[in-house]
Amino acid sequence: MKDGFRIYDTHTHLGLAQHSGRSCSADQMLACMDRCGVDRSLAIPFPMVEDYRAMHDLIGAAVRAHPDRLSGAACLNPFIPQPAFRGEVRRCAQEFGFRVLKFQPQYQPLNPISPRADFFFETALENRMSLVCHTGTGIPFALPSLFMMPARRFPQLKFVLAHCGGGGVLLAEAIVAAVFCPNIYLELSSLMPHHVLEALAHVPASRMMIGSDLPESLETEIGKILRLEISAEARQDILWNTASSVFEQA
């Protein structure tokens, strides 16, 4: 908790990244959370890993050890055989209680509007998971607008557009997607404070949430919401309530 507000960091990475060499342990994540006043974090594997099953085991163990602080997400290559994909997601849901599946078109170039992607959305629904969808870098498949069609086809599935299009570059697309699809939510990492206010002019705070993506950004991401001239109710929605309703009650 910080300044009287509970905080849910909806975009963190645990484990070892094959593409960048970054690593983060559960102890490091918890120490960062404690330092910044974060109550709960969603731990997601890095998009490129040597062994996705091992990374899921790592995050699952962390969630079991700290169920009051951490939630888990599955992220794996969508181009492995579909039975293996569905089986691994089901394992994450049943063994570890994961409630989120990550869609990562930057490193896993699956076209969201292709019929080939339907199995991905179906798998999330089968396991009562929400989706966190990377947007921004990795276009064309990371365009926020491409998630509108699957959001319409799968109205019971909750889509979270991570980065809101990325740094404001595709913010307008993310706003339009959320306006026209009530099951699309906006995660605000990488936006400037005035971008958040622009989004709030069109999308209610009850469909927005914060995320850090990287630990170096955590204080900045929290601070920009705490300092905005918005109501306390909107602030608490963005910092905690929205994420809690999407990820803990999927």
C-alpha cells in the first residue's frame, strides 16, 4: 500500500529471458514490491525462454510460496502442436491456479484476427483465464485494433491491452478498441501522465490498470497515477480494483 492505496502491478516478469539475458527471482521481485508499496503482482514468464515449462514451474512455486502477494500467468510458443499448448495451459491452471494467459505477438507472431488464433482464445476460456495482450512493438500483429475482432467473437473473454499501444504511439487505437469492446481493458505502462488523462476522457478507470513491465519503471508507473488530478475512486480503480476484478475473479 502507498499513500493509502492498495496497488496491483499487473505486468511483471519472473525467471530468465533468453532474448535479453534479464533475470528476476521471486525474492528480488518481492523486495522491489516491498520497497515501492506494491501489494500484489502478476508474474509472467519472459516472452523468450529456453524452457517454458520450467519457467511455469518457477512461477508456480513462487505463487504457492507467496499466494497473498503473487499471481501467475502462462506464456508459451503458440506454434507448438495445439494439444501440447492446450495441455500446458491446463496444467498451469490446475496445478498452480494461474488465471492469465499472455498473448505476445512481438516475439510470437500470431495474427490475432486469423482463424489460426482461435485456439488461443478458446484455451483461455476453457481454463477461465483472462488475456494480457502485448501491444505496440511487434506490429502489425501487435496493433491494438487487431484485438477488437477476437474481443467481439469471444465476448466472455477479458482482453487486457498491455502498454496501451506503447508509449502513446498507438494510444488512440487502444482507446477506440476499449470504447467499442467492453471486454477490453487498458494497462498503462509506458504512457506519459497526459496520455492517461487522454484515455480517461473516453474509457472509465474501472477498465484501466497499472503495470511496470520492468522493475526500474515501477516507482514511475505508480507515481504517475498517484500524482494525477483524478478522483480517489478513479485512482484506486487504476491501482487495484480493476486488476483485482479481472485477474482474481476471471
